[in-house]
Amino acid sequence: MTPHPAAPQLGSLTWIPATDRPDLLAAPVAAALGALTGPAWLAEIDDELADTAAFTEAYGVPMESSANCVVVAARRAGQTMLAACLVPAATRADVNGLVRRHLGARKASFAPQDVAVAESGMAYGGITPIGLPPSWPVLVDPAVVAADLVVIGSGTRGSKLAVAGAVLAALPSAVVLEGLGRLPVEPPPPAAGGPLERAPDDRDVGWGERPEERAGDDRRYLEDRPPHWGSD
């Protein structure tokens, strides 16, 4: 019998095989573990510390060891499709450029919170690429694929998963997309004597950490969503 690999050393957390605590996983994630091509490790955390910045500070897990999964709604040929993007935590998914073009969409934006939660079967702030509906493309940045071990969500806010990047690249719906994660653009220096104005959408946060916004794109997705998506 092949011995189980040793638990990883990541921050101050205690990592155990994810299959040992299915109660800490969203149901779709627990159901998908058996199909993974490598081991998945799980650590229980305070659900108030699930957002990336708070998590890395509280548990000493380096930012470069974490990845954010963001959910995108793309409008194509009169239909709205959902996709997931997995990028290093220090970057932001190029949703309006590369993702939109890759999906052949006219418009692309962060999916409304209630839609992403209902369609994924996972918790707000804990959505992960493992266990997503098979119809969703899962776009993965090459830097995530290259990682020996990367920390991602577990489908809940009360735990995190750690898996090899190659395991994520092997997911059935995964597509490795060069240039997917982009470093946040540094604002130009303020003009002499003038204050620096911050653009309204230049926050480098992961999906599930962004306050719910009902801007024009979101309103359109909510109005056009199929009946099984529910109502506002």
C-alpha cells in the first residue's frame, strides 16, 4: 500500500487529508475529491478570517501560496454563461479583457453574489474550482499551475484546501490561460499640489470579498437570468 504523503507545513495551521472532514466542505467539493489526481489537504479556520488578506495575516500563510477563485458572468449570443477564474492572490483576473475574449463574450463581469452562490452550491467567499458544475469553464493562471502547493477555498468559509497546482490544471473543465492574473495597476503619482483620486473599481480583492454591487452589468444579469436562478 502506498503511504499517504506527509502533511504540508503552511503557516500555523494543522493540515489533514480533506477526506477526513467532509463536514468542513461544501457538498459538491466533498463529492469531487475522489476524482482529483493528487491529494487535497484541509485546515479548519475561523469563518470570519476567510477573506484572503485576513487569512494570510491571521495564519501566517504567505500571500504567494494562496489563489483566489472569482466567478464571472459572460454574455454571449443573448445567453449568460458562468465561468471561474483561478489566479494568484496578489493578482486580479483580467475579466474585461482576456477572459471576455476567451469566452467569446460581448460583456463579462463579476457574477452577482446570489447567482454564484446558488449555481455553485458553495458559500459566499468560499467558492473553489473543485466541485463546480461541469458546464463552467475553469480558467487557471499558469503561476497557479506551477505551484507545488496552493491554498484555495473549500466551498465553505470555515476551512481552506491546499492542493498541487497540477491537480487544479487536471480538473475536467480547466483551461490554463497565459496572462489571466494581472498585477494591480499602480496609480500614477498625484499631480503637484493635487490630491490623488482613487478609481471606483481598483480594489484587488477576490470574489466573495467584494461588497455586493448592483451596477448596470449586474442588474442586466439579474434581469436576464433564467427562471431557475430565482428572484432578487
